[in-house]
Amino acid sequence: MKVFNWTNIRLLLMVVVVIFLFSFTSDRNKNRKLSKSVVVFVGDNAPFVRQETVDKLLIENKKEASSIQKVNLDLNKLESTLDAHAMIEKSHVFVTIDGVLKAVVKQKNPIARVFGDEGSFYIDYEGNRMPLSTNFTARVPLVSGRINKNNNEDLTSLLRMIYEDDFLKKNIIGVQIMPNGSLKMLNRNFDYQIDFGKLIHVAHKFKNYKAFFQKAVLDSSLYKYKKIDLRFTEQVVCTK
């Protein structure tokens, strides 16, 4: 029995041709220049960083994407560069079949703005500091007082709760951290102050506040109060 018959030879030649064509096409594709760059923002975030800024980082400060060859691209490096930006949470960079350098960008999401001895900055959804933007001002609660490693995690959890609740997000506009660690809050439409107390039983206190508000708003009694005390988990104490 012959090992190399015509069928085997033809199959071998076909494999060689396919490998050659693939190598040729791949090498030619690498040496092609990009056609353009595109930046896509995902999520509901406001424009804290301009598209032009991201595009400039994406093409590594070159005048235009068409001057860049595919072979010279380091996509991991580009993603790391974008992710290092103070306003960007995560990015994904890739090249499409038609030579478009594309970046899908998710911006950081601020949930509060801090005013303190160290200046003013945002706290993002992950509890990290985020600088203010010259492009847009987020409508989030203003936080004053001292934030430290002892209260940062619990405070971030509380601020997330406010951010994710439609009622609290519209109602709570200010949070003041007192020297003893208790919180006082300001609301948007009424003159009273909310004495929230320590960062404990947070969800239960907010539940009590929402139930009280929904009842009191019906008889317009909210205008009469100067302080709403939520420190006691079983009751809401109001002071005129």
C-alpha cells in the first residue's frame, strides 16, 4: 500500500496553500493602517470626561488614527491608559474588521460630593475618591465633616442606599458628619433637619422616615417641624 498517493499529496498541498494564504493575509492585515477611532460611552453617566480626551489617549497623542499601523497597537496598554484616568471606571479597546479602533468606556459614577479640609471631591459608587469635572456637575448629596477609614465603608453604603432609592435621591440633599460620628441630614423641600444618629440600622431608619413622610405630607404637617429624629428605630420623633 502506498503511503503517499495522489489524494494525500493533494491534501498536503491544500494545507500548505491555506497556511501560506493565512500567513500572508495576517501579515498584510497587521501592516494596514487604522481607518479611524471611535469612542462609545456606556451606562447613564453624565459626560464627566470629554470624548475628545478619551480619543486623544486612545491614539496615544497622535494627530489621527489613520497614521497608526495595526502592528504597532498594544490594546492592553491602551486599556490600562484609559482605566488610569480619574473619571473612567473600565474600558474595552479593540479593532474591528474594517480597521476601526474602538473604545467602549464606562465612566465612574459619583454618589456624593464632599466638602472638607482636603478640598472638594466626589465619592464614586465604589467608595473611592473621584475629582470634580470641569465638564459637568453631578446632582448628588453634599457631605461635610470628617471621613476616615472607620466610617468610610458604612458611609458609602448609606450613600449608595440614597442613590439607588428614587425618593431618598430626590429628598436628601445634604449629610453632615458630626464629631461624635452621628449624622444630620438636610432635605430638599422643607426646613426641618433630620437627626439620623449613628451609622447603624440604616435601612430601618430610612424605612421609618419614608413611612413618616408619606403620612405627614398628606396633612401638610411637614412645614411645622424643625427636626425629625430617626435615632430611635421604633419611632420617629418630631420637634416643632
